Amino acid sequence: MTDEPNHEPGDAEPAKAEVGVGPWEGEWPEGDHWDPDLLADGDRRNVLDKYRYWKHEAIVAELDSRRHNFHVAIENWQHDLNIGTVVRTANAFLAKEVHIIGRRRWNRRGAMVTDRYQHVRHHPTVADFVQWANGEGLAIIGIDIFPDSVPLETYELPRDCVLVFGQEGPGLTPEVHEAAVATLSIEQFGSTRSINAASAAAIAMHAWVRRHVFGQQV
């Protein structure tokens, strides 16, 4: 049994609630971070309430002042549609940067405009990415199912690391697998062999946050 709609055929569709806030009411606040256009016209962006009416660059600067130490990378050889969702999740968990390995173009729809507030860097090849990560002193941690993978649930994630995800289907390339200091698998209990890259990325990022923000032991 399903719920029936509470309006009759031909009735007007219910009005959708507006996102954000309208023009600032009263005397305008002082400070360089306020955006005069948003104060005058309203702020309909997908941002936290504390950032309402802020300039875009002011929001990014505030986020930069407290970003976490982990990075996220995803391989993009076949225009993976998960990338936008990974970027959105990386913004939610305040990753330092997101790295796209392979094709530069990616579908931004899933990012829900969060890529404007999240630093995204492109690496044309795995070799370029590995050279950059080594130069930054970051441990490359692959997330995939390999014979030598160890459970994410029991692995001590390093503070300074980059979590790397493969494409939907083929997973991580052999080049990334070889360059990784460890590859981690996510324990599953159903009939499917794997979960998609966007879901795996969210689980792995949250594992880092639990360990290094909340101090939870593995």
C-alpha cells in the first residue's frame, strides 16, 4: 500500500520552499567578508547558515584555515560519474584537496556546486600523481579489493595521507596499487562483491575523521 497524494487531479502543485535567505533586513553589517550584492539581493547558495551573505573567496579562505590533513584522489580514465559525489563528500569532510588522475574533464553535476569551495587538482598520469604525493610526504592509501588488501576497519590510517579510489568497475589501476603503501578493503556482509566508488570514498573519509578528529581507536 502506498500513500495517496493529498491533492486532487488538476490542483496546483504545492509551492517549493525557497532555499537560503532573502535580502538583509536592517542596517548592513560591517566587514570585508560580506558580499554587498548578496546583502542586497539575498543568498540562495548551498552553504551553511554561518556563511550566508559572505563573499565566495572569504568562505574559501575560512575553510582553508582549518582543512584536514588528508587528500582524496580518484582515477578518471572513463569519465567516471562518481567524481562529483566524491568532491561533494570531500567538501563535507573538509579534505585538503581532491585530485583527479587521468582525464581532466569530469561531470560536476554530482558536486552540487561544492567544487567552488573545494580545491581540485589534476594529474594527467599516475606517475605525475605519485611524484606529487611523494614530494608532499603523503602516504598513498588505495581503497579497493585486492588479495593483499587489509580491512579499513582495523588499519591505522596515517594523518598525512591521500586516499585513492578507482573507477566504477575496473577499480584501481595496477600502477596505483603498486605505488600505494597499503590497499584497504571495506568489509561487506551481503551478496554483492563491491560498493561503488562514491560510497567507498565516504566511508574511508569518515574513518579518517573518526580517528584523527574524534580520536577513536581502530
